[in-house]
Amino acid sequence: MELMSATIINSLFSATYKSMFNVDFISEATLSRGMNAYESGNYDISIADYKRVIGLDPDSDYAAKAYALLGTEYVQLNRTDNAIALYKEYIRSFPTYDDPHVQLGNIYFGQNRYEEAQKEYESAVNLNPQSVKNWYSLGQAYMATGNYDDAENAFKKTTQLSPEDYSGYHGLGQVYHKQGQYKEAINLFQKVSEMKRDFDYIHVDLGYVYADMGDFDNAKQQLEILNDADSSLANLLNSYIYKVLNPKFLAAYSGNGFNVTLGTATPLSSLDSSLSNAGASKDFTMNFIFSKGMDASSVRNPYNWKNTRASAGTPGGAYNWGMSIPSTETQIALFPKYVLYDPDSLTATVTFQISQNALANGTIDPSHIMFKFSGIDAYGYSMDPTADEYGGLSVIV
């Protein structure tokens, strides 16, 4: 009886051993077939094979590899819901692995779900605090949620773990840029550029900082570098420079009869014959072309515009050349009647009224009327103070 029991036990052990060997063999072969199918673009087959490997032995190394490969494939196929569900299952099956937390965090980050991404990256760091990738990812999440102090600490940790890795210095530069520490950011970005000379995106970062500083000459130098290196990155930086560049008046021209070249003591009747009559009023227009797209409601708001007489020190001279204002002089209303805006031509048409006095002898100095705009562009940036007003003699100032 004892001999029979030993025989049975040996048989069971042999069968189990062979079964385990077959599972490993089948898992390896199926995983390899799935990888080949993926490389050939046969995604349905590769997905099915990866699932078979996971089902054969969910706790094996082969299953972990299948989870990783399948998750990557789902992401590349834009099947993010499937990828999220898979990575959650991957985490449950392999609770000590940090990489599925990072991959799940990356998906959340790409969906602007930054707090959820942060939790996954924090889990990854707790599981593997020696990983530069984990700390860098966590730093990016902190930065996205505006937690700059923790982001700075996370990026400093990456530089401590791997001083020769440029990514931590890059992250630190981005944090300092966000905090307005422009010189520190530039120093770090230049360091990254020296450490990794083929990292073209660093010129985008440098261009961003220079643009935010108002140093558009240096920003455009970075743009020139990118024009030769990577056109898509050049377009990215060019768009940002356009965005943050303060809008200007590029040109201005009069509309229906308001001749800005006429000088002092110009009779109102010279502007329009209808103003020969006492008490008559006439609407005139001025057109202003902006350097970029503007916030339409801001442009149309009459209270963002002012019509004033040029003062002493204004380019082109003071109203009436600084001489005393005659009693016949007409005062234009401070604010226009209304303003139209054409976003296609970037042109504002400002309508204002001029009225004749009771004696029909009103005068005006059109060349010294100043038109000023104090609104914002389509991105919320205010006017360039060197080009936000116009006068007939001062032109654009």
C-alpha cells in the first residue's frame, strides 16, 4: 500500500511538472506569435494571443509581459478605455510592479486628468523610489496641478538619482519658467541643450521663456534654429510667439471725410458740407488695422476707445500746436458712438460724431486728434503701449 501511494504521488508530480512545462512552452510560443502578429499589423490576432497568455497563467512573467504589450497596443490603437481597464487589471495581478501605474498615469495625464495621474505616479514612486522615470512623471503631474514646490522637489530627486540624465534639469527649467524665474529657467534649458544636443524641443522651451520675457529677438533666434531642425516644432514656437506678442496698430485710415491731414482752425464745413448748417451733426469713421486677431467684444466696446486732443510731448505736437484753443473749437466726444470689428481683415471701424455750433463757425484740428485703444486681443493680451494710439501727425504711437 505504501509503495502504491508513492507510485501515485510520483505520477502526479510528473504530470504536474509536464503540465507546467507545457504551459510555459505554450505561453512563450503564443506571446511570440502575438508579437509577430502585431509587427505585421494583424492587431486582432495579437490582442487575442496576448489575452490567451494572460489566461493560461495570470501570475506568470509571461502574463506580465502580455499585459504590458497589450496595454501599449491599446494605447497605440486609441482604445484608451480598454487600456485603462487592462492596466487596472494588471495592477491587481501584479501589485508590486510600478510600470503599470506609470502607464495608467500617462493615459490620465493625456486626458488632462492630472489628479488621477498624480495618484498613479505616486504609487509608482512608492513601489520603486529609485526610478528616474517615476519621479519625472510625478514632477510633471505636480506641475500640471500647479503644485510647483513638490514638482521642484520631484525633479531635483531625478537629478540626484541620475545626474547625467537631462530630464530632471529639463523639468526644473519648466517649473522655474512657470514661476516666472526666467533667468534660472534659461540657465537650465541651456544646460539641457549642452547635455543632449539632439533634443530639439529645448529650443521651444527657450523660445517660450524669451517670449514671456518680452525678448522677442532671442525668441526668434530659437525659431530660426527650429526652422532648420524641425518644422513642426518651429510652427509650435511661432504660434506661441504670435500668441504672446502684444497687439499693435499696423495702420489707420480715415473713412467718410475725416481728413486727418487738415491742420489747425479747419472749418467743420471743410469736413462735410452738411456741417455748414448751425447745429448740424455728422458721423465720421476711422479704420484701424491690428497686427493680430483681437477679442471682438473688447474691440466693439466703445469705452475701450478714447478720442482726445494731442497733448504737449506727443509725437507730432500738441493740439492746435500748443496755442490757446479758440472759442469756435469743437470738442469730439471722449468715446465713439459705436465700433465694428472685422476679424477677417483685423480691422476696427470706429464711428464718432462731430457737431456744428449755433453760429455755424465751428473749427477743429483733425491732425491732432488722438485715437487710443485699451482693449485686449483674442488671447487676452493688452495692446503694445508703443503702438496703441494714432494721430494724423503723430501717426501710430
